[in-house]
Amino acid sequence: MNAADADTVIADSAVGIDLNSDMGESFGRWKLGDDEALLGVVSSANVACGFHAGDPSVMLRTLRCAASRGVAVGAHVAYRDLAGFGRRYVDVAPDELKADVMYQIAALEGMARSVGARVRYVKPHGALYNRIVRDESQAMAVVEAVRDVDDSLAILTQPGAVVGRLAAQAGLNVFHEAFADRAYNADGTLVSRRLPGAVIADPALVAARVLRMVREHEVVAVDGTVVRLDADSVCVHGDSPSAVAMARAVRARLESEGVAVRAFAGVDADARVAADCGASAVPAATGVHGGPRVSDSGELDTQSGVSGLHVSVSAESDIHAGISGVHMSVSAESDIRD
């Protein structure tokens, strides 16, 4: 390394960027992504709150692991759409959407406190994320939900989004993100997933793009246009087969160029806990009156059963979770961009 290169690295050491990824999106016995591995790479975790993915046990495990790694936590709120993974637009009244978002944030905040973590921001998911880029009514519902539950929470969205403008007007902190593995249109929006080339799979190419986003504050659109892009965080999606390799390639390239990876929302010095990602922070408890319990792995412990109770389980059983009496109007043709 010559003197000029050394000066460049020293200068860039003051530059930092957050890497965020969606987490906690497994449900029951169904697993999505390698959260534990990703939590060793990213600096912020967008934790699903049970409406598009995740369940209470998954949420708790993800929060515990994030706390043990010193990773900042955000609430990944969504439409009530488990079957569609939150990627379908839901025709919901603003008041109902506000209540749904409040519920998700409050649930995650309570669980986070139990493991010594703190929710720092809110990042909407999927169809909701895209809807509130332009829809003022639904964007305001999300802003009001965040403000009324905890006005110290920031909102993470894309540059130019309506929700960002309304959140700033409401006195909330707003941060902007770019997408590492997504192609951009000339107007700064993301190319629809339904179009070829919308998702970039080459880790080396993605890493180079992210470095340009951070250093030059720009990205090359699909038509060759250079688009201005000011971002506080870069999202690396966690639900693809190459997600961990992609995130590692991005972080390695940034750090090799002297760019620090750090959470945009900060992490308390005492947020780390001693518990391992897969272990409970407190001794596992049996059910009521010493009854059967479900372990962190999801297996039913039949050795601590209630006297006189016989439990028969099958490893091949098919678990279905349904909600009766719930009506939602959805469109399967919505253009999901995140």
C-alpha cells in the first residue's frame, strides 16, 4: 500500500454504513433463512412481528440472539397476511392498520425488554412498505401508530417516501435505506420482482454496488442512468439461498476499503446478554403444575407430563394454524418491490 492508498483508507475510516436484514421469519416448524449466521454479519435486524411471518417463540429467539451479538433491533411490521408473507396489498381501513401496527410494535418491545434488548426503529415489510411510499392515508396510519406507542422509535424507509415526509413532520426520526441486491429504475424505485434482472445474485457484483452506494452515493439503474442515492442503511435480504454469502461479501468489501459497519440507530452498551443464540436467558420452565413443555427447538417434552395425562406426538404431524372469522380483501397481483 502506497502513501496515497493509506491516506484514502484513513479518510474512509470515518465513513460508516448500517447493514440491515429481515429476521425472525420462520413459523412453527417451517424455517426461513439462517438468522444466527446473518446476525454475525449485519448491524441491524428487522424482526418479524407475527403478522406476515414469525411467531412468539421465533421472535424471542431472534431477539435473544440479536442482543447477544450487540445487533440493533427494529420492528418489521406488516399487513395481517401470513399466507401471502405480507406481499399482498390488504384493503384495510387506516384505523385498523394503525391498531395492527401498534400491536406488533408493542409485542416486540415487550419481548425485547425480557432479553435486555431495545427496539430502536420500525421498518414496514413487503406490500405495506411499498404502499406507504405513495399512499398518504396508510402512511399516516403507520406514523401515528409509531408515535402513539413510542415516539423515540425511528422509521426506516426508502428516500423520497411519503411515510418519511409525514414521519419527519410528526417529529419522528427518519432514516433511509438502499437495497444491496435489487435493481433500480431510473426514477430511483426498485425494479419489479416480476421482471428479469430484478434481483442480483452475484455477491462480488453486489458488494461493488454497495461500496459505490456508500462512497459515491449513487447507483446505476437498469437503463444505465446514474441515480443519486443517499442511504443510512443497506438492506441485504435474508430469505435467499445465498443471503449469508452475500452479506459476508458486502461487509468484507466495505471493511477492506476502510468503511465501518455500524448500526444507524445505535445499541446500548448493556444490550448484550450472555445467553447463546439458541439458549434461553432463564432456565426453561415446565407447563402448569409441571405439565408438558415445548423446548426452544420446538420439540414437545413429554418427560415432564402431568400425572395421568398421556401425550402422543408424531414427528411427521402436519401442523395447521387457522384464524376463524377474519376477512381480508387482498390482491395477489400487487407489484411487490422489496
